[in-house]
Amino acid sequence: MKKFLNKNWLYLVGAFVGAIAGYIYYQQIGCSTGTCMITSKPLNSTVYFAVMGALVFGMFKKETHAQQ
């Protein structure tokens, strides 16, 4: 478990930051008609932004090549 966390900590931080941003987006902007797929429910926007946050933060991860 510790090895997994050390290897993927940047993705986890990105998902956490994205989830918070997604909930705040739902809370402040949201969708007044209820027809928006992503922002009509807090769970949808939180999960969507968490995935996007993990992907964005993952772009900054340095690649390490295993030496043979």
C-alpha cells in the first residue's frame, strides 16, 4: 500500500483537488434546469472533476525509466 501511495500520490492529490473544485462548481454555478449531465447532481460533478484533476496533475509526473 505504501508503495502504491508513493508511486501515485500526484494522481491522488489531483483527484482530491478536482473533487473539491467539482463540488464548489456545483454549489456556486450548477445547473438550474436539471438537464445538464455533469452539473445537475453533486455526485456527477464531483466525480467528473476528480477524474479531470487526476489527469491534469498526472501530466506533471516525471517519468522514471527502470535501469536494466
